[in-house]
Amino acid sequence: MYQLGGNTLYLRGDWAAMFDKHSWTLVPDEKILLEIIRKLINLKKHRKNVAAYEVINKGTYTYNFVAFDLEGIPITRLPDDSGFPSPERCITYLPPYNSFPTLLLPLHPYLAIHRAIKAFDLYNPVTDEHIQMHNHLRRIRDLWLELAEYTDSQRSSVMVPRSSPGAKRKSSPPESMPKRARRA
């Protein structure tokens, strides 16, 4: 079991360790990434920032498995149906895992995006699909940072990567304000 925010991913110990090292990650489906980008652009246009769950609801979403550094490990899975587990029913996926199926998970996309950004920043995307994913992830991070500039009274909360430069900038008082008021 792997705790990520208020979400739980059930992972075997070795897969949790590789997840922690960013050897692999989960990226929301492109449709979800584009929906988030559209909503964040709209919020920016209206100079408004809201909580993650106001941008995209809790629910079950489709994720892509992206491997970076699995050292050629084959992945063996049972089909997603509810049939009886048996070795004959197992499916093995070999690197580069192109035929690995998408995953339906009750994981909020913001949490997956935050982790995926870190993983993509550590490894260079190789395929065109991964480059496109990385571009969408960076666009979302940039929008998070832009929206984080609004004051607390203008927003309820947003999940901004803590390690990002400028995420906690203090705004200076307006120059038109008297010096005594600015010091207060």
C-alpha cells in the first residue's frame, strides 16, 4: 500500500520503492491533462485560484504507466476482469512496455501530476508521446505557479509543487501606501 495525499495505491514493496525513486510514474490520460489546462487558463483569465477539487473532481481516472528506469524488468499482471487468478491467465509486458494497458485508478490527477513532473524532470523523455506528456505537465506546473501569485483572499488553495522556485513569493506593499502603513 502506498499513501499519496488522501489517496491509496496498492503496490508491492519493490514497486513502491521504485515509485519513490521515480523509476516509473503514472500520468493522467491526455484528455484529462488538456481539461485541466483549459480550466487553469480560464482561472488565470479571471484572476482566480481555487482548490484542486474545484478544478477537477474526485473520482476514477485513466492513467498511463510511464517507465524510466526499470532496468528491463518484465511486468506480469492478471487481466483486469474478475476471473480466477491463475498463472495461465497472466500477461507479461516487456520493456519498453508499449502494450501496457491504461489503468483506472481512484487517484486525484493533481497528485499524479505532481509526482510525474518530478519523474520527468529527473529523466529525459525519449518517445514523442513522453515529450508531449512532459509538455502538458510543464504547462500545468507553470499555470499552478502563476495562479499561486494571487493572495490568499483570492484563492482557497492550490497544490503547487513546494520545490518550485517562486512558489512562496511574498508580495510587496503598493508604493502608493504610506511608509508607516507598509511597515505594519
